[in-house]
Amino acid sequence: RVRSYLTESKDLSVKTRFLVGQIAKIEYMRTRTEVEAFLVEASLIKKHRPKYNIRLKDDKSYPYIRVSMFEPFPRLYLARKVKKDGSLYFGPFTSGWVVHQTIRVLNQLFQIRDCSDHFMAKRKRPCMTHQIGRCTAPCVNLVTSEAYKEEIKSAVMFLRGRDKSVIDMLESRMKTAAADEKYEVAARMRDGIKALQSVLEKQIVVNDQSGKDQDIIGFLGDERGSLIETLHIRGGRVVGTRPHFIAHLNVTSPDEDPRDWLTEFLNQYYEENFVPDEVVLPITLGDDLMKLLSAVLEERRGSPVKVRHAMDAKGAKLLDMVDANAREHFKVHVEKSDRKQKGLEDIQKKFELPELPTRIECYDISHFQGQETVASQVVFEDGVPAKDHYRLYKLRTVSQADDYASMKEVLERRLKHTEYDDPQLILVDGGKGQLKMAVEVLRELGRTDIPVASLAKARTQGEFSDKEVEATQERFYLPNRVGHITFLPNSEAFRILVSLRDEAHRFAIGYHRKLRENSSLEGELDLVHGLGDVRKKKLLEHFGSVEDLKKASAEEIAKIEGFSTKLAQQVLDQIRETETDLANIAAEK
């Protein structure tokens, strides 16, 4: 395929000819099979984010229900990634809220623990959840692992779509409890059955006789971009749909071959998501490619997977459903994209920028009394967060509170990364002083070609006792401009710029707090006799904060490599002794 790109053929698309014109050299690696080549390609695209490949940049990962079957007492979790860790995964679901609600109902009905492993390991007696009849207290061995796993099996049966069997079993238990005059147990069963039925009512049944898991793929697009829709069916029930909008892909263009872009999408999508029994496509990609995709997905799943073109009546109905969702999601996304475009055009006009600011970078410096100075870099592309381009900087050359030196180091380090496109606008948090500083830094770095602006936070006006407090408008400052610029608070341009600033501030403060917590823990560990740098580092990595360390038991600390029970107890005693001393000093003051 690559060789065909380098011929003088007139059949090559405009996009392919442009791509070839950018090639400086070609590297290749050998693989044993085509399946292995597909797996390597997906990982390389994820790692290098090549410009001309389809890249899935959905900032919301799919929520799944994970059942940790490898544990003596398994638990139900919300998971965002499917891993080969011995757990069972169910989903993907429409939202995290749906997953939390389903887990809550199953935990209560089957008395499954909802505590963390850390909390469970420390228990000496049953917690309140057991006392109100919602847990069998595996933490203190009031139930055997075998009996507990029987309840887990019932929950798994429900998640696999065998809901009728589960509800029949629960109704039988309820009647037995009522006959034995265990009315509270029977009432709990009744309420649980109603809750499960409520969960089921929200799912569309397409084939209640089928035990298969299916993903149905549909797509829709034009010159503005294309949307690929995935409809997820688990055990004959629709559990959700998810759209993936891909800009700059026009599926109606004769230059775009679905054997390229659809294959690329499927290869990337199923790298981290659940692989079903069957993937149904709206078009055929040819027998050879369909068989190859089946083999790739089988390698990831560990069992046979069928990739087929929907040609039967049932398949056509499913495609109608996914197409209807695709049309709705495409409309919503395009309207949102148009609003973002209008906002970027307003920013370009008011800031007098030479080109549309499709990439804006915002920087914020944070420190505490001159210590632990950090900076955040937040990036918006096309008016939306590009979270894979966010960066955190721990300042190397600045020891005191020096905002100019901090900004210089951050921008210098950022602009050395030539693998990222230059921004069309740099935004800094602050007023005229911060703006002047950023302009001088860019001049010193020889990058006066990058426009820069600053944003001053809105100030409140009034007294604490006032019923209403007024706020001034957010003010934007530009180099060589006397006054400030404002945007209407409800405009899209205002939302983009203020969101950038708030996100940069949140990101920097979060990182700074983490460093301060680690520094606080490290400071307290310095007071513990017999604790060297290696052991101190292990405690920092394991617990992360002083509070988590104080909650731990000596037995838990002793499980860490290099710690004995005696040393673990010594660590706890000295930390608690230091805490008591500090409290006494504070009381005396």
C-alpha cells in the first residue's frame, strides 16, 4: 500500500499526494503476521499521534462495571479501561451515573461489599453496612469465600443479561423468607427486585433470546467532518451508544476509502475497549480485510469474534437505530462546532490576530510563600480542551517567588518541543504586569511572532454584609494597547477564554497541593529514627499523604518491602508523637 503512494499514478487522492509531499524518509519494522502489524500500528498511532491518521480524541472514556473475580471476596467497581487483569468487564454504559446506580442496586440486593481493599484490611469488627443488612461482612470472616462468590455469580448472571433467571431466583428467595416469617429480609428482596426491574426498563430489548454481545457501527458526515456511531448491545439489550466525531474526514468524498479510515477506526477503538462477540458494519470491506479484522479482534479478546456486513433483516433494523442516533449526534456536534468557530472568529477580530486561534495555550504560575513553584500549561484546540497536550512544570531554575524567571523557564521549555504546533495565541493569567513579562520573555526567546494576551480575574465589589455582591467584568489586555478589552459574559469567545484560565488555575493548584502534601509527609518522615532515603521513598510512593499514613496499621506498613513490624510501629509512634507535640504547642499559644 505504501509503495503505491510513491507511483506517478493519477488515481491518488489529493490528500495522499499532499501527504507524500511531506515525507522526508520512510522507516519500517518487520512483523511476523498481518495481525501483529495491525496491533503494532494501533499502539504507534496512540504513541506518536500522527497528523494524517484518524485519531480518537474523545475526552470521555467509557464507563464499565468491573468485577474483580481474582480476589477472595470480589467487588464491583466503575472502570474506565478494559484490562487483562483477570476481572470481568460489562458495558460500556451510557454514563457513570448509570453504572453507579446499577452497582448500588446489586451491592444492596446481593450483599456485596462496597468498601475499598485498604478499608477492608483494617477492619476488626463489622461496619454499619453489615448492621443494616447490606453486607455479609467478609472483612471479619462472617461469610466464607465460597458462599460470598455464589452471590457474586448471581450479580454476574444479571449483568450478562440473564435477568429473568435472576429475578425468578430472587422471587423464590423472597417467598421462602416470607414463609419463614423473615419479613424484613423478604421486604428487602421485594425492594431489590423492583430496583432491578427499574434498571431493566430503561434498556431497549432488541432480542431477549440472544446471549450475544454486539457492537453496531454507523457513520455520517460531510465536508465539516464525520461522525462514527457505535451502538452497544449486551445480551440482547441496548446498553448505550457513543459518537466519535472526526474532523477533516469527509466520508462522502471519493478521495476517502472506507477500507482505510473505517479499518483504522476499528483498530484503534478496540485497543482499549471491550471486544464483543460480533461487530456489525454498514458496508463490506472485502472478505480478506473482514477476516483480518476478525483475527485482530480475536487476538485482543482471546476468543472468536465475527466481523460482518449487516445484510439480514435484523441487521438492517439495528443499522436504522444506529443511523438515527448518528444523525442526531452529528447535528448536535456541528451546531456546537459552529458556535466554537464563531467564538474563535470573535477572539481573532477583537485581539487583531493574523490568523484564527485554533490552538490557544494558557499558562499559570503557582507557589506557596516562594516555595514549590509550579506551572501549568493548558491547551484548547478548536475551542475545546486538548487534554493530551496539558503539561505540568516543576520549576528547576527558580528558588524564590520570581514570576518573570518562572515564566521565562516555562515558555523556554515549552518552545523547545517542536513536535507540537505553535499556538496562534498564548494567554497568561494576570493583568498588564504579567502581560509585559510574557512579551519580554517571548522577545528574549526570539518568538515575537506568537501573539500573547492576558486575562485579569473579575473583582468583587461590596461588603460582607451586603445581600448582593457585584463583580466587575473580566478584562483582557494586549501589548501596545492602552485600555482593556471585554467580551459579553454570555458569548462563546468569553466562555472559551475564561474556561482556559480557570482550567490552567485548577491544574496548577492541584499539582501544587500534591507537591505540598508529599513535602509535608517527607518532612515528618525526616523525624523518624532509622528511616533512610530508600524506605522513605517507598512510604511516599505507597501512601502519598500524611493522613493516609496515619490511618494505616503497623501490619499494613510491614507488608512494604524493607519494613519489619517493629520498624512500622516505630514510624507510627513517632509520627503520632510529633502530631501530639504540635497540638500541645498550638494549645499553649
